[in-house]
Amino acid sequence: MENMIRTQIYLDPALHNRMKKEARAASVSMAEYIRQQLDATSAQEISDRELDKQYQEFEDVLKSLQFTGGPDDLVSNFNEYLVQALETPSS
């Protein structure tokens, strides 16, 4: 447990029991289980932020393109048009 900072938290009894049960099922201490869950949640949030950033960059590129024809709301409703295009049988 090198380089760790001790932190104290309060859990309601139901959450405490669930964490204890899940930690036991994972064969780790409750503290380790909570650390793993926090780490996974934090990593997912970072991944989600990166995905949002990439989507925004993609949207900016689409906005910068000069389209002729097509719907005026292509950029703002791109996902809907994409789904429609994928669901429409090709001739």
C-alpha cells in the first residue's frame, strides 16, 4: 500500500453490504474493490470526454465543408440521417 492516502467515507448500510458482498465475490478486500470501481469509473469518464471531444471535432469538420444540396440540418441531425441511410435498402 505504498503511495496511498488514507480516506474515510460514509456508506449507507445497503451500499456497505453490497460492496462487501461484491468484494468477497471478487476475492479482494472491500477497500480494494472500491478502489477498482472508482478507477474504472474515472477511466470511463475520461474515455467519454475524449469521445465527446472527437465527436465535436468531427462535427466542426462537417460544418466547415461546403455542401451543395441535401438537408440544411445535416450536421445537427447527422446521426438520424446516418441511421436512415443504413436502414434504407440499396438498389
